[in-house]
Amino acid sequence: MTRNDAVKGRPRGGLADKRRAILAGALAVFARDGYTRASIDAISATAGVSTRTIYNHFTDKAQLFQSVIQESATLAAEAQIAIIDRHLGKVTDLESDLVEFGRAFAAPMAGEHAEHFALVRQIHAEAGHIPPAAIEAWQETGPRRVRHALADRMRHLSERGLLRAGDPERAALHLMVLISAAGTFRGVTAPTEEEVAETVASGVHAFLHGYHP
């Protein structure tokens, strides 16, 4: 067997596994420390790889952060879009269904995607110190994608006469802000379950006050 044959037969999962470990470790550190305070040394320790390995995959901390937020935002957006489809695909009682949707929509913030939303809170806290390209990548792969999916549901509800949403994109933005304010704008501390329930109920009530026919 030649050297080339040996290389071709060698498992190729090693590099992919290293990259996954780096991204997971970086997400944990960025979510905990924020962009400015996070160090490559801390990320390498958390990921269980050397700093050289990190630089073999990413040019610098800025590129690593952008990759982390893009991947994390994509996964969180997919979870939230699935919730939108599940709860708003067939609305029978508008207010009740919107409240159930809001509670489910907030669940990833404290569940499987808690680290992502901790990272989002860090972004809000230090936006001026984060590379603009990373913020744009996060917005495009996460919040905007989710807002477009929710706007599509707002459009369908308006067509059914259940809402008065002349601009579905704006209606979607208003609903998202109203039901997630406790989790997004209160700093680095995640909201309690009771705070989420209260925020969702009052947010839906305020939303319907402005958008119910």
C-alpha cells in the first residue's frame, strides 16, 4: 500500500470532530464571558484542544465568534420556526393560541438553546465591541429568518380576518418583542418561568390591543 492509499483510507472525522469541539467550547465561553473578555486560552481549555489547533481552523477570535454565532443562531432559528409552524399553523382561539405559542417560543431560551440566548444577551450588553460582520451574520441567520417565518403566519391570520396587520413584518417584530422582552432586554440573567409566563400573557394582550380587528 502506498502512502497516498493509506491517506485515502484514513478516517476523516478527526478534523470535523476538532472543529465541533472548538465551536462548542467557544459557545460556552462566549456565552459566559462575552466577546471582549473571552480568551483563546479559555476556549482551548474548554474545548480540550490546543490554541494552535484553534488557529488552524480560525484566523482569529473575531472569525471564531462569527462562526459560533452563525451556527448557534441557525440551530436556534430552526427550533423557533418549528414552534411557529406547530402553534400558529392552525389557529382556533387567537389569544389562547398566541399565549401557548409565546410560552413555547420562550422555552428554547431556558432549554436546549440556553447557551445561545445567553450569548445573545452578551451581544446586547457589548454590541459596540463586537465586529459588525458578526452581528450582521447573527441577524441574518437568526432573528431575521425567524421574523420572516412569523410574518408569514401574521399574513395568513390577516387574510382570515383574525388580525389587522397591514405590515406583517412589523406585526411579527412587535409580537416577538412583546413576548420575549423579559428574556432579551434584562441583561445577562435569564428570566424565571413565572416571568416568562407573565411577559407572554401581557405581551399577547398588548399585541391584540393594537392588531385585533
